[in-house]
Amino acid sequence: MFSNLYIISAYLYIMNGLLGKLEENLKLKNYSPQTIKTYSNHIKKYLEFAKNKGINIESAKEFLLKKLSTDNPASVGHNVFALKYFFKEILHQELNVPNPKRNKTLPEILNISEIKEMINSTSNIKHKLIIKILYGCGLRVSEIVNLKKLDINFEEELIHIRLAKGKKDRFVKIPESIIEELKAYSRLNNDLYLFHSNRGGKLTKKTIAKIVQNSAKKAEIQRRVYPHLLRHSFATHLLEQGTDLRIIQKLLGHSDIKTTQIYTQISQASIKNIKSPLDNII
């Protein structure tokens, strides 16, 4: 009994030490708090799995194979990135495993009528403005919760998105239709953040997701609606309006144009405009 407790305690000590080293390494490399949290969670689950197998390349492969049998490839891909980093930076070993091939599914975007209905069916002023900015500026949910009043330049009609994904700054244009509404809302209080919680401080990502879900429900949209879907819809609608892909890339803050090119596949405008050869003979 004593020996088992000793072994468990010793392993917990080793596990916490490795997780501490990982967190320190990520902080020194200036990774975002969200990335540090995600990597730490993935590695903690692996270390718990490896408790009776040993922390080695074989147990890492076994862990990933088990994950692939239950989780979707995109989720397992995050585990692969975290494990490769952990083995290389902390254990000083190369983990040579392929990244899982992802299912090439495309998000089913909202159409203009659905977005309009979501806005019109939302009576809360703050919630309505959040939906308008998510769609009208193509912001990530993390960007809108961190948006400060000082980041809004009404004179230039621009919003400064600071240290977004990849530690990058960018500017997005304020939609003309909400400038006065945004001005009035920003004067309502002296809070640092544009959208504050009733308990003080900024809103959480979960709260934003709930706001979007409730608006979609009121608009009687039957499929799943989430904040990032409004960003997808923003980009797709811009493309269908004829906006250059490079401009859309800049607005979204994508490092690689390949990430933005997904919207050429989502957009159905070019397909709808095709005339079938059948129509020439009937």
C-alpha cells in the first residue's frame, strides 16, 4: 500500500515538474495565455495516460491512436502539435508522427436574410451591437471580448485590433451604418472595455457564444450558429461583393492567403451564375 502511494506521489511530482517546465518554456517564447493553457491541457492528459506506460515516443503514438478512434481529426491535430512541441522542447526528442488528415468540410454560412433577422430579433442594445460588430467587422470572439474603447478611432472610422491571433495588430473599418450607434453606446459608461460584464470587467467567450445562440433561436434559424460563423459569413459576403481576396486576408488577419482561400470554396455565387449546357438545347 505504501509503495503504491509512493509511486503515485512520485509520478505526480514528475508530471507537475514537466508541466511547469512546459509552461515556463511557452512563456519565455511569448506564446499567448490561451495557447499555454491549451498545450498544458493536452500534455496533462497525455501524462495521465502514460502513467503506467512510461513517457516515451511509443506511449505518445498510442495516446494519439486512441484519440483518433474517438475524436475528430482537427481536434487530434492540436494534440499532435502540443506533443511534438513537448517532446522537442522539454524531452529533447523528435516525435515523428504525421498530422491527421482533416475532413474537408466547409462551414454552412448564414445568408443576408438570416443575419438581418438575427439583428432585428435582438432587443438588447449591447447584444445587438455585438452581433453587428462580429458580422460587420469579421472579428474573432477573442477580439471582441478584448476590445477597448481606446481602440476605436471614430475620426478615421477604424478599429485597432491589438495583439490578435499570432500576436499581430491590424485595423478593420467600422461599418458606416453603426458609427453613431457605436458612439452613443461607448458613452454609456466609463469602463475600459467596450463590452463589459454586469459584474465588472470584460465579457467571456461563453457569454458571447450564448448571445449569438439566443439571437439565432429568436430568428428561428434551425442550424447551429456560433460567433465564428458570423466571421465566415462576413468574409464570404465580401468575396461575393467582389472584394479582392488579399484585402479580405488583411481584414481577417490571416498570415497565409491559403487560409483565406477557403472562402472561394464556400461562396456559391460563381456556381449560381453558371448556365448549364442543358439550357441551350431545351
